Amino acid sequence: MHHGDILIHIDRTLSDDEINDLLRETSHDHGVVDACIGEKTRHLMVVDYNALETKPSIILHAIRQRGHSAEMIGL
């Protein structure tokens, strides 16, 4: 497996329920190994993924499809 990490900025601070839903949904996406959002940085999401199975653009697109305005700010 070839791991990659991306940092995604979500354009607003998420509620607890929104964080839980987004993390659960994202962690089930094809190729995603793990996703996390820090307690003090509730608008930043780090996603660990298998680079042989998915691409950062696909992960970002899935987050946007879930109704979040977001952009990738780091790899």
C-alpha cells in the first residue's frame, strides 16, 4: 500500500454531529484509510488514503458532494 495524506479546509466550523457524519462517511470511501478532524481545528480535515486506490481529487469531490464547501490545502 502507498499511503498519502491530504489536508482539506472546510469553509466553516462544523458541529459535533456534522463532524461525526463526515468522518464516518469519508472513512467508508474507497481507498480512504482514515480521516480525522481536530478538536481545536474543526474546519480542517486530514485524510490518509491508499494512493493505489484513490486520488486526492476524488476524496475532495466526495466531500463536496456531501454538501461541504471545501478545498485541498496540502498534500
